[in-house]
Amino acid sequence: MSKILGIRLKVLREQKQLSKAEVARRLDVGNTTYSNWEYGLREPNADTIVKLANFYNVSTDYLLGHDSNDQDNELTVEAAIMSIKQYNGKQISDQDQKTLIFIAKAYFNSK
């Protein structure tokens, strides 16, 4: 399974300030199905990848990690933090990831 796809879906969704349930509803898929894509447990089929790319206004290559377009420059810190799942053997929660992103943004914005 592609971790980059899940990371990019999550970051793009959060940039739009949408819940997983809202995206699933708009794409006409089940909540669990969409969640599994973000968690990297399952991959959508080719037609659905096109729908996701259109929904998020990115290329399919970008979603699949084959293209490093300009958004990579904006998402590097967020994507890196979102890819961290553990520290010292302990799970990092979604809230911890959001806190780390907030701290990183505050730090870099103050420079």
C-alpha cells in the first residue's frame, strides 16, 4: 500500500477543513472506505484516484507520489509530521500531529 497517497489525502482534506465523513459523502463512498485510504490500509481503484485528484484539484501523479509539483514545497513539513506514527515506541495521536504542525508553523512564521 502507498503511504504517500494516504498522507497526501489527509493533508489535502485538512487544508480544505473537511471531515473524512464529508469527503466520503461528496465522493459517494463509505466512511470506512475513505478512512482506509487515508490510513494506507487500502488503495482506491484507478477511476476513484481520478475522482480524488479532481476533488482536491491535484494531479493523479501527485496523489500517487509520482510527481513532485509545487504543492510539495507547501506540504513538506505537514506531510513529514503526518507520516510520524510513533515516538519511542508510543503511538502519536492525530491531535499530537496537529499540535506539532501548529508549533512548526508558528516557528517558521516567526522567522
